[in-house]
Amino acid sequence: MTLNPPSLLIYEPLVRTALIEDIGRAGDITTDAIVPADQRNSLALRVRQPGVIAGLEMARCAFQLVSPMVRMEIERPDGSTVSTGDTIATINGPARALLTGERTALNLLCHLSGVATATASLVSAVKGTRAQIVCTRKTTPGLRALEKYAVRAGGGSNHRFGLDDAVLIKDNHIALAGGVRAAIERAKAHVGHLVKIEVEVDTLAQLEEALALGVDAVLLDNMMVEDLKQAVSIARGKAITEASGRITIATAPAIAATGVDLISAGWITHSSAALDIGLDSV
Amino acid sequence: MTLNPPSLLIYEPLVRTALIEDIGRAGDITTDAIVPADQRNSLALRVRQPGVIAGLEMARCAFQLVSPMVRMEIERPDGSTVSTGDTIATINGPARALLTGERTALNLLCHLSGVATATASLVSAVKGTRAQIVCTRKTTPGLRALEKYAVRAGGGSNHRFGLDDAVLIKDNHIALAGGVRAAIERAKAHVGHLVKIEVEVDTLAQLEEALALGVDAVLLDNMMVEDLKQAVSIARGKAITEASGRITIATAPAIAATGVDLISAGWITHSSAALDIGLDSV
Amino acid sequence: MTLNPPSLLIYEPLVRTALIEDIGRAGDITTDAIVPADQRNSLALRVRQPGVIAGLEMARCAFQLVSPMVRMEIERPDGSTVSTGDTIATINGPARALLTGERTALNLLCHLSGVATATASLVSAVKGTRAQIVCTRKTTPGLRALEKYAVRAGGGSNHRFGLDDAVLIKDNHIALAGGVRAAIERAKAHVGHLVKIEVEVDTLAQLEEALALGVDAVLLDNMMVEDLKQAVSIARGKAITEASGRITIATAPAIAATGVDLISAGWITHSSAALDIGLDSV
Amino acid sequence: MTLNPPSLLIYEPLVRTALIEDIGRAGDITTDAIVPADQRNSLALRVRQPGVIAGLEMARCAFQLVSPMVRMEIERPDGSTVSTGDTIATINGPARALLTGERTALNLLCHLSGVATATASLVSAVKGTRAQIVCTRKTTPGLRALEKYAVRAGGGSNHRFGLDDAVLIKDNHIALAGGVRAAIERAKAHVGHLVKIEVEVDTLAQLEEALALGVDAVLLDNMMVEDLKQAVSIARGKAITEASGRITIATAPAIAATGVDLISAGWITHSSAALDIGLDSV
Amino acid sequence: MTLNPPSLLIYEPLVRTALIEDIGRAGDITTDAIVPADQRNSLALRVRQPGVIAGLEMARCAFQLVSPMVRMEIERPDGSTVSTGDTIATINGPARALLTGERTALNLLCHLSGVATATASLVSAVKGTRAQIVCTRKTTPGLRALEKYAVRAGGGSNHRFGLDDAVLIKDNHIALAGGVRAAIERAKAHVGHLVKIEVEVDTLAQLEEALALGVDAVLLDNMMVEDLKQAVSIARGKAITEASGRITIATAPAIAATGVDLISAGWITHSSAALDIGLDSV
Amino acid sequence: MTLNPPSLLIYEPLVRTALIEDIGRAGDITTDAIVPADQRNSLALRVRQPGVIAGLEMARCAFQLVSPMVRMEIERPDGSTVSTGDTIATINGPARALLTGERTALNLLCHLSGVATATASLVSAVKGTRAQIVCTRKTTPGLRALEKYAVRAGGGSNHRFGLDDAVLIKDNHIALAGGVRAAIERAKAHVGHLVKIEVEVDTLAQLEEALALGVDAVLLDNMMVEDLKQAVSIARGKAITEASGRITIATAPAIAATGVDLISAGWITHSSAALDIGLDSV
């Protein structure tokens, strides 16, 4: 999967909001008091723990919204695997702008690199299998497009971006519809020809029913490894298989070994730790 | 510290943005296809691991923006310590609205409860000392006011909300000013009478210099416990003392035992795991 | 396909913008001068030519943004086929609000009903065949979700909502990629598992190439009916077939008779005439 | 009337909204997958049917919001009458930006050129008379300033831009006021000295009453040609005369021949067909 | 002139912005700390100096955006002339909401009442003459529609609301056009039939030239009273006359006595003092 | 206090809103009709009465939002004391842009310079004493950050920017809390370590009580000069003292002579007259 950052049209409003929530009404009173307006500075974005980088363009955007005179030179682009001490970019410009923009830029960069790093760790755990790591809609409010991008930077693939770009029939839908068949039939009658349908199944019986009706993908939720293996074998050639539930670095290899196509994990977006990146003197 | 949620004026735009990023242009096509428009439902917000709750009002806001007919009854308000299986609220209303709003509501609630839970764990680690746990500006872009609130829900206290409500002189400012004295003097000349000044010091010499000039608080960054103890004793009665750097559940007790007033930790906002909360049948 | 209007979250900003562009800074100076503030009125939305209705909820939203005291009772809901003189809804409330909101409400309702009516005419032209009428991305700027809804109200189905919810490889992409194969392979490597891929083909050779690589749908652009028939037969069971180019009420039946799955037409959204609907005394 | 496009301040938000509704959350996944980031391209905006151009600056804005590196050279500016095959502008820049911006740019340009072309056809039908073609407030929600501009590009003139820049007393107002006199008197007492007053009259008696009270213009709605002729002769030198209702290319010449000053038609904005313009290889 | 407040659609965004700039990120920390959440209160809006009231609906909006539970009962509506000590409205609701909304509500109410009071003082100074007091475009950024309304509340009339609702040819335009004639002719050729034209003239010669070309109004800027008298006599029956420049309570009577139709003054909007209104215990 | 203008991020939205409220939907129809698009012009911003300048960057922003081709050269920067006739800046660019942007730019500049001038007059009245002049939250809705900046330009200092950056306990809070002690104790328990607490006291008894509990500042509201002198002497070394109420140029010297630290006045922001500045030929 090629790694393209989202369009500035998508993330610039968030970066602007983040800057405004930091500078408030009175601005960076510490920097304005202490640092002369004409002082310039050069700083390096340096990682303090190993990981995978994502978010450099968003960091650049933050600095340049503070001052268009800031320049950033990227040395290790998004998607790079880095080691402690690596310089990933250098920035220079008015010293005030670098200090005022620093926290917002780092908050974006460290968070997104954290998501990329968590994803990469899971990708690495299933290396050698056919399983792809995918994210979920369990993302931070307002940051979905960016976190989905960070997942790609970490080597993962993206599940739905929202409720509207694919059908995912869950247990609640099945219960309210009165069964797998009714749910799938209603969905097929409702959506356009470019919309795929995935259905969550909890048992092999449900799986057979769903496959018989024809769906694009099946979500095998919280199945034991043995059941998963059987489900994958039943679905082979008929639908994409996705395993979810209790996915960790420890459990992922066995799950991947079942031959499942996709392994989805919410925690890579909602519970990953920020990657420690600092802004140091060059 | 009393626990008041932020004004709806502050968080409603974020909740709206989060809903729109989930429903996209075509809306919740799965639910619209499968669930009849007039079906009603009652569901329970139930926790799946122990923790501290924060974000119920934001979750309510999410559901009610989808449909003003949704009602939520809170059983365990924000700030409550909960156990696995506890029901924290029940919601009822149009079944479609519950399903469409579910993910956005949970993304807010689980994230903020995660911050509250992380904070509470650190608060608990320093129990019995005078030390208060405080957050930093290392927050998720767009969510600062909410994460600061979650820190309060977890028993912590809030540091600056932004660059404009207090002066915090860091090493970079000192370097650019040419020393602690110049930095503090410039800050004092610049700010209004209701703005406090805190200065980061790395050595006891810097500490003495800062205290001599008169500051409200000193940030003792990454000091060894022995140095910290000495610093606290020097600063006693002259300035509030804050310890930061490498704060963990394991290191916090010893740091707190130095008598420091505040312990600040970025990870409670930027690296806490979401608390697992689900929306189940009643 | 069930007919659900989009969420208010999606269209309320447009309705608000439309009202503000009509009332400007000084408001409805004619009505404010002439009509007493406490006068109430009842009016009927009546169609002046046969057609299909779409947009009643958006019209209601317009009136209620002017005054929450306006009530609308719908007699012929969206999707209804109506005749000249039919009353589709009655509204009552403050006379000023009815007059001030009238133009914005009608501009929405007449435009969307025009799209629904145009769609229905094309749907009717292919009745008895398997062909579904679908819209395109040739929509009015800012109104996409509403026009897509109007297409559904007219009995049509929706193609992509935007550039991000499905892959549609056009001639330009093929040219820049250096061929059908390269384009399809790059797309497959790039997108997630819930994204469908459609490719535009101009010749039967290109069609065979695309089908061999495996795609979800093929867009048969501007093909002669004979070629179309052959293409449909080649693609049967392998991909959904979509015909486009020079689709009119006159040409549609023959195109539909080829057995094609979908017929797409841009003019149902970009060139349909508004349906004449007025606001009359009851 | 000189032809000045509206200020970018007015239309940039609409263009931005239109782009965002097209690129969604995930962006142009087809182009991002297939076209290399550093590929450049040159394309020509070419008309596929005769007409009048409007909207080139809005199209330029769309491309440049996608990438500031796109350059557009205009060959046939807005207001030009063009023939099939004419190149109206060439654009060059990053190939991705051209493809991603194409649909939004064309949606704006084809729609506005359609309005200009419809206007021009009506202008042409009344050539040689004193009658000017004017638009109404029956415009597409969100596009009023742009459609008013397109009317000017087609040789027409603009009626009110909204409810607030002139008084237009309609039959509903007269009914609620209890007569023409009361309506006009209230309006005169209400508005500032730079606001003109126009009143809709259905009969010659109402016309005389309005003229006696002094109004700036009279709207002669749906009058037979003979009555119109008489009305024009009565109003000459006392008020501007405007004819409206059932205006078509066929009926316009006879109406214009009555000597009326203005002929207004809603369909030039609400029911004109888009002009077919494509983006071709140079 | 009837006194209608602008639509909520127009001023609600300003009130919201004003509240957010007051409550910031952390909210009303004083009130939240001190006042119990369930405490209710009743307060009276009481004037502390004589004047004319404007802005009660905007004040109500401010309180109700803080809490929809606040109720306001108006005793002296906008446009009322009040004396020191008069209660103009009582409000009751949650004590916190009253305290948090107080400053924003009063900032709006005191400012607008100040504009109304200044206007009324000038209206009073020209009582008994035909002269109407009108405002200008010298308004506070973001508050134009509200200040224009306050002028009406004070008994004044409104000039243009913006650059787009009437033509006002000033000395700069005349200079750039190369003379009065060219300027007027270009304007007439440019604008629609419902747009009035006013031209600023500095000399009687310019006045004659403008009148000969036919304009709706003439702005007689900074003329001596004698010249003004002559100008009014020349223009009578041909154009509305407006005097401007150095208008004060002291100079207005003599200027009005010249028979001029309108007297415009910028200071009633840009330099009026706020009316002192407080929120007291009932 | 160093004079730094707020970040463009803070004031650009206001300037944009102000421009849009002036140009409306149809734009500057006078200028567009009369002034050729390619004409250029140079003009000077010249003061017509003595005062202190504030707002040049906001004026520049206004012109450049109309056209990025406008250039402004500042001769007398914000904070300068100027005399009648002084040129404070020259601007050149497209003649249309200068005329279209003029009023918005001047409205900002004249208003903010008015605030700066009023502040400077009060600062001058207390020269030679220790008293600093501070503003209040009685600012124009939407302009707080700019008016606070103008106060600094006039030599004043800033009080709170909003309800959230410091605690200010007023008489209403004390009444609702049931006394000074309860109010102060609740506030101390509620706020973070970088938030200062000021309390309004009306009597010396309240003052003693507040000082005993420890507060950062005391607001001595409407005290007679003798009481004020005593209060200042009691508070010396224990809290910052602020006098407020009935502050005028005439009363300020005696109040300042009491030794009070701060004198706050609402009228410098809510009731200052605009400074007369015009845009003249160079």
C-alpha cells in the first residue's frame, strides 16, 4: 500500500484548532516576554525511543500556521523505522514560532507515531503469514483520517473510514433484524453497487448462512483458534475473513497462523502510547 | 477539587465533528438498511475492566445530536471508581440513533475514562503524601479541555490549560534569554498581575537564583530523588515545587516522599489506554 | 432500497447557509415592515406539475430555523408520485416566518424534487429490464448528499458518494499508469478490503483484460448498443456492468435491453429542471 | 454592466466545502494509488457544445485549493460565447491535483456556464427591444452570488440578491396587509433612504393605486400581452416595469415588444442545463 | 419605522463567539468552585443612568446559550427610554448560569443601549425638523447588523448595510473615474434596477452636475450651513439630501434647519459610550 | 511590558467576518462599477487628532484579505503617540482593493487606537505613582484579545482575559457562598497551582478576613480615598491591591496617590471614542 498523507484540506482545520486551543486568547506569553521577535533558531526533531514515524506533514503544518517563515527539512519520512537518537527532521525559522508551535506539532507527531509504532509491532508479530493488520473505527474523536494514515504508515491496512463507506452488520443489527438472513437481505436491497458487505458471525452456523447469501467479508469475532481455523477453511474462496477480539502481540501469531486474511485491533488507535520525540538543539 | 464538566459550548463542536466524521455523507447505511425507523431500544453502558469514569455528558451529547429523543440515565457519575460489569448508565430511544451514535459516544467515553483511570492510578501511588498529580499540555489535539476534565475526574489537578494562562519558563527560554535572571525579569515585566510564573530548573544553583528573584513555582525536571529532596527543602515556603520526568507508578512514591507539592506526568493524557466500556442489552 | 433522508447533522449547515444568504444582514425588510409580528398563517405546499417529491424534511428545517414555532404536516412524503394540484404538506405558524422562509424552503424542495422527477423518468424508461438507474459525482457543489438522496427518492440507486469510498479507474488513470493492468494492480495493492474497484473500459479487449485481473465492476463508456450487448455477455458472472454516455429517455430502453446492470446519467443531478411547487393559501 | 467576478472571500468557502464533500475522509484513493506523486500533466478545458462561459475563477480556485502548484491560463474569459471544441483554458501542474480537483472544478464551471448560456438565450430572444433579462431569488442554495454572477456573464442583469436589499411587495404581503395602500405605506415608513420599493400588481387598478402612492418599480405578474402593453403605457415615466411569469424563449419576444423594462425568469437559475465542458489532453 | 430585532440566525454566532471568548477552555472557574450546581437565583437588569434600551434579545440569547433553563421577563423592551433605577428585565435560573453569562450579556446590552442612547440624543436635537438621523458603515467589526438595529431603537434610520446594497460614490471614486459624470454613468450602467445611487458632492457645481444626470440621493459633505441651505433648495424634488461631517448635538439643530432630509453621523456607532446597566438582586 | 500583537490565528477570523459583513453578497458595487480593475493607487493612513496607535497589523490583514497584492509600509508602529496630520502608514496596491478594504481596515484601526488613546490618557493621569492602569472584561463582543492588546499599546496592563485564567471572587459569589471565608476556601480547593485568586472586598473587615486566608490580590471596589489609603496600608506585602469604580481622568490621580498597585477601568474598552484616522492621497 502506497503511503500518501491525507490532503491538507482534511487536516489543516484540526491543526488550526489545536494551535488555537494552545495559544488561547493571550498567546504564548512566556515566549513573547522572553524571546526577541527577530531571533532565529534551528532545531532537530529527535526520537527518544525506537518506533515508526507518522505525522511529519501535520507537524510542519502546525509550525507554518504559526509562521509561514518556518522551514522543515525531513530526513526520515513517515513510515520510517527509527532508533533512539535519530534525527527525523530539522526545522528553522523565527525562534518564537518554533517555541510557540512546538507542543502542538509534537502532540500531533508523537501521537501519530505512537499509532504507527503500535501497528508496526502487530504487523511484525504476524510476519510470514497472509494476515494483514487492520484498524477499526475506535479512533480519537476528530482524528480519524490521521490515525488511519498512521496505521498505513505502520504497515497496516484500513478498515471502514466511517459508517457510510461499507456495510458492517454486527450482532446488534442481527438481533434487531431477527436473524442473519433478514439483515443481509435488507442490506443488499439498500446499498449501491460499489458498497461491500461484511457480516459479524459468532458461530459456524451463522458463517454458513452468511456465505450462502453471499457477502464480501466475514468478521469472526472472539473465536477460539480452532474454530477460527475451521471458519477460515469454510470461507476460503467465498469471502474475506477477518479475526477480531483479544488481539495482542502475544495472541496474534497463532491467530494469523489460521490463515485468516485480516486481523483487526482497536487498541492500535485507541490505546497506543505516544512515541517520545523531542525538539532539541541541532 | 469539585468536579464540573466543561460547558456544552466548549465540547459540543468536537462531538459534532466526531459524529460527522463517522456518518460521512451517506450516513449509517448498515443501520438504515436493517433497522426499522420506528423501532425503540434500551441499552446499558457497562464497563469491562475496573477503572474511573469520565465523559458521560459527552456521550450523552453524542447520542442526542443523532436524535434529541434519546434519554440517558446516569447511574455512576463521572469520577466514580467502577468494577468489571458495573452498569454506569442506561440509554433508551430510537434503535437507529443508539446504533448510529454508539461508536462516537464510546470513543469519547472510553478515551476520557482511560485518562481518568491512568490519573487515578498515579494518584493512588502517592496517597498519604502531600503530592498532587497534575497533567501537562501533552494532550490530544482538539481534546485539551476534555482531557483536563478527565484528569480531574481521576483525582488529579490541572496544570496550565495553554500557553496563555501562566508563564512557564523552560530550558529553551533560559537559553535564548541568556540565563535564568534575564528570563524571569523579562517575564515579570511582561505579564499582568493575575498571571503566575513558574520556572524550570535543572540544578540547585538555578533553583536558588530563581527563588531569589521570586517566582510562584519551580519545575524540578528529571532530578534524582536526593537532589529533589534538597530542592524541596530549599524552596519550602518560597515557591510551589513540581517534579517531572520519568514519572511512573513505580517511581512516583519515592518522588512524592521528597515532599514535593506536585508531580506532573504527560503520559496520563497522551499514552493512557482506553477503558473498555461496551453498550449491551439491558 | 429503503428511503431514509440524510441526518440533520449533514444538511442543517447547508439550510442555515441558504437562509443566511437570503436574509442577509438586514433581514426580510418587506415582511418585517408589512406583516404584524403576532399574525399567524396556514399555507399549503402544492405542486403545479406532475413529478416525484424529495426534500420535505429540508424544507421543514428551513422554516423551523426561521422560527421553531412553525409546524409542517406532510401529506405526500418524499418518494411520492404527485399530480398537478396535489397538496404535499401544510404548514402553519407565524406569518412572518412562513414568508421569510418560503423561498429557501422552496428552492430546496423544488430542486430536489426536480432531481427525483428526472430520475423517475429514466427509471420508468427502463422498467421491465434488470437495469438500475444510478447517479454520478456530477452534482451541485455543496448538495451532494441531498441530490444523492433525491435520486433514491426517484427510484434510482447511488454510485460513489465521493473520491474516497470506491475506486473508479478512468481513462486518464489508465493513460497515466501506462495501461489497464498497471492501473488495476496498483489500485488493488493500495486499498482496504471493503473498497470495491470499478474500471472504465472503452473496448472489448480492455474489458477482457480487466476481468482477467478481477474487478468488481466495469464502466462501459459510450459503447454502441451492439458492443454493449457483447460486453455484458462477456462480463456476466464476473463483474457488475455499468453503461454510461449519451443516456436519454429515448436511448435508455435499448441500452437497458442489453442486460446491463446499471445505467448512469449525470444529467439527472446536474441538468434536471426544478419541479414547480408553490406555497398557497390553504 | 461590467463583468466582475465576486470576491474570493465570498466563494472560497463554497469551493472548499465542495472539494471536501468530494475527497471525503480518505481522499482520492484511485488517483493516489495509480498516479505517481511527482508526475506532472497539462490539460485543456474544452467545451463540447455551444454556450457562454462562466466560472473559470471558481474552477481555478478548486484546483489551487488541491495544490497551489496548479497554474491555469485562461483563453476565453467568462462571458465569452464559445463553440463546440473551443479550448477555454489550459491547466498544468501535478497530475494528481488535476485529477483530484477535476470534478469539483467542472461541477462549478459547467453549472455556472449553463446558467450563463440559458440567460444568453433569453437575452438574444429579446434583442432589439429595451427589455433587460433579470434573474430572481430562485437560486440553488449556497450558490446565489455565483449564479447571479453567471446571469451577468450571460448578458442579464440582477434583481435583488436577498430579502434585505430591496422591498418587493408580493400578493401575500398585500393580502396580509389588507390592500396595496397599507402595504406600500408600511414599507415606506420602515426602510432606509437607499432602499427601493417594488410592488407586484395583478390588475391595472392595483397598478394605478401603486403608482399613485409612488413606487420605484412594478412587477406585472402573469399578465396577458395586451394588458402588459397597457400597463407599460400607464407606468411610463412613473416606475420601472418588470414582466414575469411563463417566460420562455418563445414567449419572450412578444412580451419584450410591449416596451417593458425588465423580464424576469426563475428558470435561468433553477432549471438551466449544465454546459458540457471536459478536461482533455492538450 | 417598526422596531424588529434581527433574526437569531444573524446574531447567535456572535453571541456564541463572545461567550466562548469569555469562558475560554476551563470555564468560569470562580463560579464553578463557589456556587453549588443546584442553586437557583433571580436577578434584575437595572439601568444606572438615563438612556434608551437596545439588545435585550441578545442578552437573553447569551444567558440561554449558557443554560436553556434561564428565563428572562422583559419589562421595558428595546426602544424604551429609561431612567436611573429602572428595572428593564428580570432573569431567573441556575445561579451559575446567571453569573457565567452575566458579563457577555451585559457587554452586548450596554454597548447596544449606548448606541441607541447616542442616536436618541441626536434625534432629539433635530426634533421638529424634517431631518432623520442615519448611521454609517463606521461600525464595530462583527456587530454591524446589531448596531444598525440599535440605531433604529434610538429613533434613527439606517444607511447602507454594506458595500453591496446601494451605490455611494465618494470623492475617491470621482477622482479615479476622472469626474462626477463618468462615475455616475459607470454606476448606472453597472447596477440592477433595485439599487439606488447616492453621490458625494463637495461643491454646488458638482451638485448640479449630479442632479442633471439623475441620482437618488446626494451626500453633502462638510458643507457650511449657508451652502447646505442652498444645496437643499437646488436638490429639492430631484434627490434626497444628506448632510454629513462634524455632526454634534450642538451643530445638528442648525444643520437640520436647512431642510436637509438626512443627517448622518459615524460617532453614534463608533464612539458612543456604553450605557451603564447592572445585574442586581431583585 | 513588551508590545506584541496577537497571533494572526487569533484575529484573522474576525477580520474576515468584518470584511464579509461589509462586502455582502454582491461586493463593492460602487468600486467595481467605477474603478478599472488594473488601476493602482498609493494612499496614506493619516491621523486627524492626537492619540496613540493600535491595530496596524489588523488593518494590513484586512487589505491583504481583499487582495494579497496590497503592501503596507508602517511609519509609526502600534504604541506610537501621534499628532494631527501624522502619516502612520502608506499602502499601495490595486485601487479597487484599497477602496474595498478601506472601511473595514479603518473600523479596526480607529477603534483600537481609540482604546489605546483612552488608556494612555489614564496612564498619563497617574504618572509618577506606582499605579498601573488595567482593563476589565467589559470589552466588545468578539474583540477581547484585540482590545486587550490596544490597552497594552496605550501603556496599560491586562487583567484577566476571561473567566478561566484567574479567580475573581465578586460580591455575588460571596453572597452565594455565605461569606468571604467560604468563597475563598472553595476557590483554593478548586483551582490548579498556577491560578491566582483575587477577591473583591467592600470593607476593611472583609479585607482583613481575605488577607488572613491568603489571596493574591484584592479588589477594592468603590472605596473612598481615605478608606483606600488604609486598605493599601493593611494589604502591603500581603496582596496586590486594585482600585476600581468611578475611575476618571479627574479622580485617578488621588486614587493612585493612595499607593494602590492597580487601577482598573471598564470605560477604556467599552466607552472610548474611535480615533479619527483617514485614508488620504499620498
